[in-house]
Amino acid sequence: MSERAEGGAPGSALGSFAVAAALAVLGLFMLWETWSIPVSISYARIGPRVFPALVAAGLVINALWLAIEAWRSSHPAGADEPPIYWPALAWVSAGLLAEAALLERIGFVLSATLLFVLTARGFASTALLRDGMIGLVLALLAWLGFTYGLGLRLPGGPLDALI
Amino acid sequence: MEALSGLLDGFSIALAPQGLFWAFVGVLLGTLVGVLPGIGPALTVALLLPVTLKLDPTYAFIMFAGIYYGGMYGGSTTAILLNTPGESSSIITAVEGNLMARRGRGASALATAAIGSFVAGTLATLALSLLAPFIVELALSFGPAEYFSLMVLAFTTVSAVLGASLPRGLASLLFGLALGLVGIDLQTGQARFALGLPQLLDGIDVVVVAVGLFAVGETLYMASRHRYGKDEIIPISGSLMMTRQEWARSWKPWLRGSALGFPFGALPAGGAEIPTFLSYMIEKRLAKRPEEFGKGAIEGVAGPEAANNAAAAGVLVPLLTLGLPTSATAAIMLAAFQQYGLQPGPLLFANAPELVWGLIASLYVGNLMLLVLNLPLAGLWVRLLAIPRPLLYGGILLFAGLGVYTLNNSTLDLLILYLVGLVGFVMRCFGFPVAPAVIGLILGPLAEQQLRRALAISQGDMSVFVTQPLSAALLAIAAAALIGPILWRWRRRAV
């Protein structure tokens, strides 16, 4: 990953606050959950709660630190960063969620092809047919390799009827 | 010379046909994923984990090591010709090497990077072979308190070095530690943070998190920025043979870079980024023509590339001798060891010498293969850069989904993959480094184990970590890594 050079931290101040808040919420939730881990007497001192409590407390304290950093940061909101292009994000997300929802219904090959096409669409590809063909071939090769090469069973969908 | 006989045995494995075959597969794959933007060695090894279960661990690790080294070589090609650093340690190469390429000296930049990587990789592997037995000896005397403090040190340095700021590195680390806690506590059998989902009792798989952060997060990030800016591939020009003058200007930076990179990698000090910057600054100061720096000076590629590769080899020292990963790829390799029921550390050298020494010997072999693969064939690899982005990222996600689903044949894993990917996307947008999360996830459970062992021995007395001298020293260094930069900033502000 490309890290930015010295200077202001990336991301808008408002967004940084949101991230800090999310981390604080995660830490507090973990503290709450840690409290509910049952502990038997014999493990009381070094039981299953100690380490989670440390991590949760660390998350909360660090979230405060992040918030202070965001508050102090003079970095103007999104100065050198282009704005996020949300439609692209939506296409790729749709592809991933579709695969999770459909894989066991229509099989690996078709759901993976769908993921491939939707991801390509997210990267502004308009050659739908080309993407579909390439995705299908890749998915089919992977499926064949797993089924016959490695002996691992992937849901075949319509292919299950053929073999 | 125990090490020598071990190494000789290792070579008998690495040079046997099977060893050579898997090393070749590894370096080939490694170069491929190193060259391709958006996919790196950590992701590749993670995706291969489920597939390699049936492979003999020795050959699996020979292949993984090949991927690790190959990724370094391939990454520098992309950095030079595309000006996109695959990872933070090739930022310098991306700047100076790309400037060389723009001035029509791309071939020389590629050559000095490849040969420098070979020299540094070989020297560092030699240092690894010599140093490892001593550290193993030392590590045998470590108790749980020392191990825990050592892990704390690794946590803090990794968080402090990577990313836009210290709290961001720590946030990433803590997120990984939190994910690592999900599942059944092995000592008491209590479920923790499983949210009532039976699938979560086994914990969240490292592969899901690594692939989510590296593949899905990266793809979402690139997709959201894709409309802006076009990649510009600079064609290789000039001969791949360096001129006599270029050799003369390269060999000293290679050696200095190696000497600088290895210790940084070998100490649990957080990888390859710092030594590459240091090497660049040193070369600039020592150069006869410092004015060329910033316009494409060959020393500015030779030194940092050597430092980068030497550090990569150095990272294997704490990984193999102490079981301590300090980079994302090393963390995934630790997960691979666990998959085979092996625990890297001093005992590994005693229990599975053929694996460890076979792995180390294969590094020498792999380096030589990489030199041959990269120098004459650079033009071939460059063509990979021309793969259209929609197809490249479509393919990355296709294989990401495949690898994650086959872990447990569970679509819940695919959903977690997406959610982790969203987190990774936010992390990229806000400059949170990803590697500490992966390291925290894998090392966290081990750290907890050592903490509880140490406290069980001391009967709950927390002071055990500061009363034992070695443990106290390690914690002091960790504290310095955390607080040092803050104090430094205050002092500068005061002056």
C-alpha cells in the first residue's frame, strides 16, 4: 500500500472523527461483552477476561487519541484527495454480496462470473460481453481445477447435473 | 559447525528436483504478483493456504519463500516503469527509478535493481544462515515473560513505523487483536465475542481477514479512484547491460544497502521502509553528483533496492527463530506454519531441521532463479502491466472469493470477507496501515497465551514483566518506540 509522505494525515477531519467514534464504540462493546464472559473462580486472576479487557481499553484510549489528532490536524478536508466515486464502489459491492448470496444456489461458476462482470463494471468497463466471456472461462477453469485437480468440491450449480 | 551441516542438508533438499520445482513455481508466481498492481505476496500466500494443505510442508514453504522473494523483484519492476510502489518499501524506487525510466534509462534502472536485489538477497541470506543458530540458542532460555515482552515490542514497533501516524498504526493493531479474540478461549473453553453465531466459535480465519484487507479493500479503493488519473507505463529503453560506469556507481550502494537493510529486518523493528529511506539519504550524501538525485540517479535505485531486499530476508530471522512476524507476509507465513501444526521458534530448528534449512537453502537458489527470470525477461513481465484494470481486479476478486469460500465451504465467510474489505477500504482512505491488523490477528492469541503462562508462573504477579531484566529491557524499548516520537516532536516545538 502506498503510504503518504510526512505532513497532514489523510482523510477529512469529520471522517477521522467518525472513524475514532466507531473504534470507541467497538472498544466499549468489547468491554461490555468481556463483562459477560463467564469466569470460574480458579481462573479468576488470569482468566479469559484479562486480555480482552486490555484490548478493549486500548481501543477506547486510542480512539480518544485519534479524535485529539483529528481535532488538532490542520489538514483541510480532502485537499489533495479526489472525492470517492460512489457508483464504482456500489458495483463492486454488489458483485461481492451477490456471490455471497448466490454461490450455493446457482453454483460457483455462475456466481463468480457475475462477480467478475460487476467488478469490471465498477472499473468503468463497458465491454459486457468480453468481461462475461473472460470471467466465465476463468471461473470454469478454477472450478475444473478444484474439482478434478485438488478433489475439492465446489457447488457446481447447473454443472452438477452434467457430471 | 552445526549450522553448516544443517545448511548442507538443506541444499540437498533445495537442489533436488522437487525442491527446485517448487522454488521455481514460487519465484514465478512471486514475480507475477509482484509485477501486477493490486496483488502482493501476502495476499498470494494467503490464497494458497487452503490449496497447499496436502503438500509436504517443506515444499510448501520453499514455494512461499519463493513468492516472498519474487514479490520483491517484481514489485521493483512495477515501481520503476509505472511509478506505483507495490508497498511502502519501494516508494523510493518508484520515485528515483521512474525518473530514470523517464530519462530513457529504464533498462539500467531495472538491471541495477535486479542485480542489487540479488547481491543483497544473497548476502542477507548468508547472514540469516550464520545468525539464526545463535538466536535459537539465546531464545531457548526465554520464558513466557520474555516472549510476551518481545511480542509487545513487535506490536509497538510495527504500529509506530507503518502508517500516517502512531494512533493510526495502533488502531489497526488493536482491530487485529480484537478480531483475534473471537472464538473459543483455548484454556477455559469459554466462547468470546462469538455473538451467538456457531460459525464464529472457531474464530475468524486469518485468510478471510488478510484477503479482505488486501484484496477486497484494495479493489474497493482502486475502484473508487479509478476515474481519476491514468497509469502511464514507460516502455523499457536502452540495453539491459549496464555500462562500466553504471557498475562502478552501483556496487557500493548495493553493499551499503545490504548492510543497512538486514539489521532493520532482523530486529523486530518493523520491516523494510526505514532502511530504504536511510539508504537513499546516505547515497545522496556520498554521491559524487548529488544534484542528480531527484532526477534519476542510479545510486538512488541501487541502494534502496538492496536495502529493501536485505530487510526482507532479515524479517525471516525473527520469524524462524522466535516465531515473531514483523511484516504482513511473515504473519501469513506464521499462519501457514500453524496450519501444519508447526510453531516457528527455537524448537522448530530442533524438531524440523530439514524444513528450516531446506527453506533457507532454497532462498539462495530462489535468488539466483530470480536474477535469471528478471534480467533477460523483464520485457515479458512488463507486458503484464498492460492488462486492463477491469479484468485485473475482476480476476483478483474472483480468486479471492474462491480462496475464502473453500476454507470452510461457508458463504458466511464471504460476507465477513466483504465486511472486512469495507473496513480495509476505510483504512486506506484514512491512512491506516493494514499490516499491523494482520500481525495483531495472528500474534494476538500467541501473546495472550504467553501472558497467561507468565502470570500463572508468577501466581498473578504483574511485576514479573519488569523484574526479569531481559523482559524489562524489551518493554523499555517498546515504550521508547511509543513515546520517543512524541517527546521528539515536543522538543522540536519547544526549540
